[in-house]
Amino acid sequence: MACFLASVFFLVLQSYAAPPELLQAAVTLHTLDLEAGTSANVSGDLPPPGTSKRAPHSIIIGVRKGGTRALLEMLDIHPEVAVAATEVHFFDWDENYAKGFEWYRDLMPYSYPRQITVEKTPGYFTSPLAPERIRAMNSSIKLLLILRDPAERVVSDYTQVYFNRLESHKPVQAIENLLVRNGALNTRYKAIHRSLYDVHMRNWLRHFPLEQIHIVDGDTLIHDPLPELQKVERFLNLPPRIVSSNFYFNQTKGFYCIRSDGRERCLHESKGRPHPAVNSTVLQKLRSYLREHNHSFYRLVKRTFDWQ
Ligand SMILES: *[C@@H]1O[C@H](CO)[C@@H](O)[C@H](O)[C@H]1NC(C)=O
Ligand SMILES: *[C@@H]1O[C@H](CO)[C@@H](O)[C@H](O)[C@H]1NC(C)=O
Ligand SMILES: *[C@@H]1O[C@H](CO)[C@@H](O)[C@H](O)[C@H]1NC(C)=O
Ligand SMILES: *[C@@H]1O[C@H](CO)[C@@H](O)[C@H](O)[C@H]1NC(C)=O
Ligand SMILES: *[C@@H]1O[C@H](CO)[C@@H](O)[C@H](O)[C@H]1NC(C)=O
């Protein structure tokens, strides 16, 4: 009996220990971006032996400024995950959609047979056509959605556009001028529309059952990454391989950095851009408008969030 137990234990250990080819995969994939991948034959680089390009098993569908980059980088710690280095924007433009499924697969990373491939395209969540098209591609695909406080998201969305416009020498406006028109909240402002999580979720639930969409709490992920990532591992049926020593808190930055494969990486500087101080009357207007939408969202997803 003892012998039997010991061998069962060994088997379990074996299936949780990364085979050497997977460890090698993780290292290779980090250095391989998709541009290099598609032109591999031109530059003389060959795909790692035993790898192939496959359609994604899971897609991080959004939301923009919800923490999609952080989630993808953190999932990349897992040896059985291969992440796509660029966003695909497959469904945003009909032109790309027409290029077809093979083209899409070609943009995916090289992966080993036991690995699952994950891509992120934050625009999918708010795209009216994405749910239908993704279902047509793979109706059993696992969808990841990362959300944060919808009002904070509006400000973060504004901040990103603000800095992009500054960098390309375009005129910028104060956030209050965009949020308010003729004394009332400007609900046609795109950043507000993108924060109406119930509206977008209803569209996804017309095409996918709720069980197929795992929602990551973006506010929690930033303050305490491990528990949220363990939920994702379970959702993706991955063995638990992400551990607390994969994270360390950087006091200067005020958020967690990642340590894996003997490398340390922190998110890009732009991810920690300071938000503007928003006029409190205007912010109150925004919050009360979003309040009824989160109630309806909570009902849809049968879960509540700790949004302010
Ligand atoms: C490189 O060329 C080989 C042989 O022509 C082909 O089978 C392979 O798919 C090509 N790889 C890439 C990444 O284009
Ligand atoms: C569809 O997605 C599921 C879930 O990740 C995966 O198991 C399956 O292999 C995918 N099918 C195709 C054809 O890629
Ligand atoms: C922490 O962040 C600061 C500021 O970006 C950076 O200079 C420093 O190298 C980081 N430290 C570690 C240990 O990652
Ligand atoms: C905030 O905006 C309101 C009008 O929307 C204005 O009456 C008020 O003075 C502003 N508050 C500050 C501190 O600028
Ligand atoms: C809904 O979201 C708004 C904006 O973030 C927030 O002010 C409000 O408290 C939230 N409501 C609930 C019930 O969480």
C-alpha cells in the first residue's frame, strides 16, 4: 500500500513538474516576437523544433485599460502557457477578417503540444461583432475578461489618449470638457460608453454561456496578484504553477513586478501614468450614471465587485 501511495505521489509530481522542453519553450518564446516569427524564414531563424502555431485556446477580450497587459504578462509565468506578443485586431476590421482563420493562426506564438496559447485584444469586449465571430472560430474557446472600477477606467482611458495626443502633437482637452456637454454628462463620450459593462456583457452572453467567460478582478490583481491568477489557472485547467515568489513589490513604482525564469520584469512605465485630478462634481455625475449600470452588470454575471 505504501508503495502504491508513493507511486501515485510520484505520478502527481511528475505531471506538475515542467518537462524540459516546456521550460525551453518558455525561454524561447520570450525572445521571439510575432514580427520575427512570421518572417522567421527570411531572417534565417527557424521555429523551435517540435513547436507549431495554433489558434488561441483562450482570449483576453478586454476591457481596455482594465489590466489586460498585466494579466497576459502574469499568465506568461506559467510554463504551459504561450502568449501572443502582439494584439491581433482580427475582428475590428473586415479587411482582416476576410483574410481568414489561417492568417489569424499565423499570428499566434509557436507553442509545444502541451501548451495553451493565449492572446489579448482589449477592443473585443466592446466590439459588437467580436462575440459572434469568435464563436464561429471556436465555440468552446475560454474567454478571459479583466475589469476594474468603471469610473477609474474612464479616467485611465482619457489619460492614455491624452498622452498619445501629446506625443503626436495633437491638441488636448481637459477631461471635464469631454465628460460634460451643455451642463449634462456627455454619455456619447466613447470612454464612458466603454465602461458600460452591462451593455457589452449582454452582447457576449447572447453567444457564450456565462461559465465560458471568466472575469478577473483587475483591482485585486494589481494589489494581490496570486489569488486571482490561481482562479485563472483553474479556469484554464492548468496545473497550479504560479507561486508567490514569482512576484515582488516595487516600492518606487507602487506595484508588483514579475520574477520568472531567472528574469525580472516590471510593466512598462506608461502603465503607471499619473491620472489627472478630476473636478469632484463632474466625477460624482459620472459615478451616479455608472451606478445603475453596475447593478445591472452584477445581475448578469451573478457576482458583485468592490467598485467605489
Ligand atoms: C519556413 O519554411 C518551411 C519550409 O518552406 C515551412 O514549412 C515553414 O512553415 C516556414 N516557417 C515559417 C515561420 O514561415
Ligand atoms: C477551442 O478551444 C478549446 C478551449 O480552449 C480547446 O480545447 C480546443 O482545442 C479549441 N479548438 C480548436 C479547433 O482550436
Ligand atoms: C523598481 O522601480 C524603479 C523605478 O522604475 C526601478 O528603477 C528599479 O530598478 C525597480 N527595482 C526593482 C528591484 O525592480
Ligand atoms: C467643478 O465643476 C462645476 C461645474 O460642473 C463648477 O461649478 C465647480 O466650480 C467646479 N469645481 C472646481 C473645484 O473647479
Ligand atoms: C458602480 O460604479 C460607480 C462608478 O465606479 C461607483 O461609484 C458605484 O459605487 C458603483 N456601485 C456599486 C453598487 O458598486
